[in-house]
Amino acid sequence: MKKLYTCLALFVCLGFGGCKHDNWLDRDSKTLITDDQLWNDPKLLTSLMANYYNRLPTLHGVFNSGGMTELDDAMWSGHRDQNGRNDFQFGDDYGRYWDYGLIRDINLSLENIETLGLQLTETTKKQYIAEMRFVRALVYFEMVKRMGGVPIVTKQMIYDFSGDPTPLQLPRAKEHEVYDFIYQEMEAIKEDLGNNATSKTRANKYTVLAVQSRAMLYAASLAKYNGLMAEPVVTAGNEVGIPAAMASDYYRKSLAASKELMSGPFTLFKENPDKGVNFYEMLNKKTGSEVIFAKDFAVGLKVHRFAHENIVKSLTEDNEATSGISPSLSLVESFDYLDGRKGTLQDRDANGNYIAYAHIDDIFKNKDARLYGTVIYPGSSFRNTAVSIQAGVATWQNGAYQLVTAPELGEQLGDELGTANAGGLWTGFDGPKDDAQDVSNTGFYIRKFVSDAPAASARGTSAANWWPWFRLGEIYLNAAEASFELGQVGEATQYINTLRERAGFPANSISTLTMEIIRNERRVELAFEDHRFFDLKRWRLAHIIWNGAENDPNAVVRGLYGYRVVRLGHADHGKFIYARVKPSRFRRARFFRLANYYSAIEQKVLDNNPKIVRNPLH
């Protein structure tokens, strides 16, 4: 034992004696990042900002396949364990968003970079501060859209353990005060983002203008249309409800931001002479001139599975891939014909008889090119491959057509139906098929955002096309709506016609502009881009459109099934007819109540802060 102590003593003496430098025990950690390192290293700060950008909130956006099937533009046709999306009502908490965790993180970062970022240049420090304030403002925008006025917190709130929490209990700001805060934040940071001027994934002057364009339009329309309701949705302290007198000023601010942005470096995407393909490529290619601000993805680094979840059934590159989103007939008919006719598809004549078309896609001919860029319909193609969309065959029996679907997808017609020598496809490999899983139940597939890159639908690779937070097409629509509401109808018409020309319409196709036209343009231009829910809310139309009526084409998702006519010796033999259907998997009409204009505040928030006022009707 004595020898052991002697050896240990010698080891200690030799060990420490061999340390020639006084700072041997003060070396920088290779695994820990100090405050001094973080707040003074632009690379580390950029990494922190990437975290904040990645946490930007969305409701039905950023490739949320399920969320996109909860409105009137589509239904869910994927795995049955999510069929609740076809059988639900908008609950009190639908869309609830109250994220003060992210607000706290950003506020802490703002204070730390101010006090600890002493080695940063003033320009660099201003840039990161501006980016943090930008993200924070977007979080507040998402909260006010869903909740109405919320507490505006711009600094850390630290409990002092005194037993009195009241200093931390802030009341809700008025709804308009939150919109004003967003606008003022954008004004304050607009000129501090020059280093990001060419970026499409980080905040810069143009993304600031895009936020102002959208947020001020929302505030304006809420001020106008809430007051026009028979029973306006308000609280006594205006935590919900913007005075109608404020509408014009908000419209002017939105229009000014839109005009400044439209005079910038962005242009409407027009790189492909095929206008339908051009509209698809506008969001699928990362080289375009239209996207202002996007969430980016990269194969091998960060991908999404939107193509895996929504690829046309016969084109899947993965046995587990699904076809979840089935666009609705209502959406398809929102795309007008290029000759000016409304978009209602002509499946029957004036006498109620089927109209027979020589080709299965003839019913869609001369439609707004944005339809092709948004929806895969019968007779179209994807990845240079024709899709196989045909519900079945129509045989003539007892003076009427009988519509018959094959037992299996892709089955050829034999003599099962007494149709010897008819032959040909019975039901397509891609359906549609009623009450089926992972195949379209409406007769349509989504094209928009579904990447056509090799292996994009395979889980091992997945897709890397980006998600557009803001693009110029929206800004044209914002400008059109704001200028129309301000009485500048000629200017508004010009903006709408510019977008329609890009979609194949002749010049000046709209001569008499109405709000109905503007609203429909937003639906077709921005389909599946996380706008429809909020548009109908701010116009105070959601409870009218989604009225719970089982016979309403917007409250109930419907489809259109194409059938090949098998009628030997008749002029219609080999042609195609269409039948409107209500898919069996769609169980309940969309029903939006007045209470849904603002989500219910969670009970624990109310319990923890008695100063928080409940939202109306909750």
C-alpha cells in the first residue's frame, strides 16, 4: 500500500510538472460552443438562423399533404387511417397557434447578440438582428391570422421567484395593433438586409415587402368584411375585430408594398412556351425569376416526401408510395375556358344526355393552362408518361348507359359484359376507383409540387423542390385586390389580365372586373399554397362556402369519372362520357362555424393568465 501511495504521488508530480503552459487546463472545448463564440461567429449565427427559418409556422403549407385535403380543393385518398380528413368538422381548436417558445428564443437571441456580439461588424450585426426580427414578425403574423390579437412580447420575461407572477401576465393586444406591429417591424429592418439581397431563402428587402403586401391586405379585408357581417365577430376590447375605418389605410399600405416589389428584380415565370408546363415548372425549378422567398431542400441533406405521398399510382418508384391528395371537381371547374366561358365541364347536354368526346381529355380542352400545371386529369401525362385514368366502360342496356368498373385496376375488357370483340382498357391503372386506397377517388391527381425528378417518389431519395413562402404571382393578386378595393379598377384589371395572359388567355380577357373574379383568380393561381383557408376567413366567406350542406359542391368534395363507350355499331362507340360522383370515402360536408374565424385559446393559457380574453363564441 505504501508503494501505491508513493507511485501515485510521483505520477501526480510528474504529470503536473510536465505541463509547460499555465493555460493547459483552460483549453477551448471541442464539443461545446461558448456564448462568445456563438454571438461573434457569422457561420454559427447563420446556423442559428437556419433553425429559426426552419421553424417558421404554416397550416396547410410546406408539403402538408393531409392538411391540403381538409378544405374544398381536395379529399384524402391515401391510407384509411387518415380518412378522418374526409369525416370531420372544423373544431374549436382548428388552426390554433400560440408559440411563445419560439418568440422567447428569438427575443433571447436579440438580447445576446446586442450585448455579446462585440466582435461583429456593425453591418453584420444589423443583418442578423433584422433577420431575427423578420422571423419574429412572421410568427406574430401567423398567430394573429389564427387567434386575433395576442400579447406582443419583444424582450425576455424572467420570473423573479417572488411568488407574484402578475408582471409576466400580459393582456392581448388589439387585433389591429398586432398588424401594425408587423408592418412597423418590416419598416424598421427593411434597409438592414443588404447582404442577403440575392438570396431566396433568407430575409431581404424584397421578402420584407412581400410580408407587408400580404399582411396589410389581410388587415384591410378583415376591417372591411367583418363589419359587413350581420353579426360581426368581435370582442369588447377589439382583441378581435378591426374598425372598418382602418381598411383604406391598410389597403394603401398593401398596394404600395406590392408596387415597390413588382418594380424589383422579379418577373413572372415564362421560360417554357407550353403554358401549362410553364406553370408547373415555375414552382418545381429553382432557377425561376418568380419565387421571392422559399424553404429550400436538397437531396442527401434535407428532403421532403410530397412526391412519395402523392405520385400517380402507376408511376410510383416505391411499393410503399401513396396517392393521398385527390383534387376536387370544384377546384377543376374553377379554371375557366380560354374563350371566356366559366369553367363548368360539359358532361351533359341541355336535355340531360351524356356528351360523348372523341378523346378522354377533350372535355378539358382550351382550359386555363394553370389547370394542367396544378392537376393531373384523364388524358394528360406526368414525367413524359401518359397516365392511365379511366373509371370503366359504358355499355348500352335497356335504353341507357350502364357504367361498369373492372374488379382490378388496369384490367382489359373481355366478354364479361357481353361485349365480345370490344376489347381495350376496362379500368385504368390509375383508376379512379371509388372507396379505394392509394388511388384517386375523384378522377384527378395533384401535379403542383409533385417533383418529376428521378426517384423523387422513392423514400430512399425523396424530393428536393422548394416550398414558396412568397412569389410574384401572389403579389400581382394582392395588388389587384387592394387597388380594386380602393376604387382603382383599371389598374386592378391590368394586374389580373397580366396573370391570365401567362395562363394562355388573350390580352385584356377581363373587361369588367369584380371581386368574384379576383377571388377565383386567387383560388386557381394559388391552389395548394396555403392561401384558401385564410382568404375565405378574411373575406368572411368561410361559413358560407363551407356551410355543411350535403348538396353544396364546395362543402362536399365531388369527382368526375370518365368511361369508354362500348356500343358496337354506334357513332359513340370508342368515345368517352363522364359522370359526376360523390366519392364514398368522403363522409361529411365541410362545416365552418362563426366560432372558427378565430381558434379557441387553450384552457391552460387562460388559467395561467387571467388577463387573456377568450375568443368570441368559445
